[in-house]
Amino acid sequence: MDIRKLVEEGRTEEIERQLMDLDSEFRFKCRKCGKCCKHQNTILFNTRDIFNIACKLQMTMEEVINEYAETYIGGASKIPVVHMVPRGKNEVCPFLKEASAPFITANLLSVRYSRWVG
């Protein structure tokens, strides 16, 4: 689904149908294919994500940030932002090669709330 295309075509009913609300159920299973995370630098980590990744990979939270993330201060919000840094020539999720990739990706808050994944 390409939201921009739907907006350009004025298909507001289709957009409404595709959106999730707070009661929507979202299930995601990482198939380690790289299709949904390719060239995505918009996958954000929150503190819980970093903690869970650190526990799963037996790393410290600081090591997770140094190894898999980039931090910056949001331009308008001035809030610190931590986002996943894609890797490789296809710029995919760095967890694809990890045995625990399905657990990690399925439990990232930004992945759970993103309709474009899956």
C-alpha cells in the first residue's frame, strides 16, 4: 500500500480502510526477507526496545546503541531520537542475520505500530 499514491488519487475511503486505530490488532512475523525493512531509516527504538534487544543479544544497552543505532536531536521537537541503522548494500535491518531476528523485529514498538510492515 502506497499512502502517497492514494492521497494523490484522492482515495480517502481506501486510506481510512487501511489505517489502524488503538483497538486494531496487528500481527507481524519477520520472515528475514528484507523486503519490509529495505532502505528504511525510519525504524525508531524506544528505551524498552533497546533494553529488550540488549537482553536478547546479551549486550548492554549502550552496546546496542553503538552497534545498531544512530542518535540525534529532533529538529522541531528537540527530543532525542534513536533510530535503527540499516546495513549492507541493500540497507536492511541489521538483525536479519541474527537467529533472534523474528523476536527482535516483531517486538520493536515502531514495527508494531507501522502498517507498512508485513
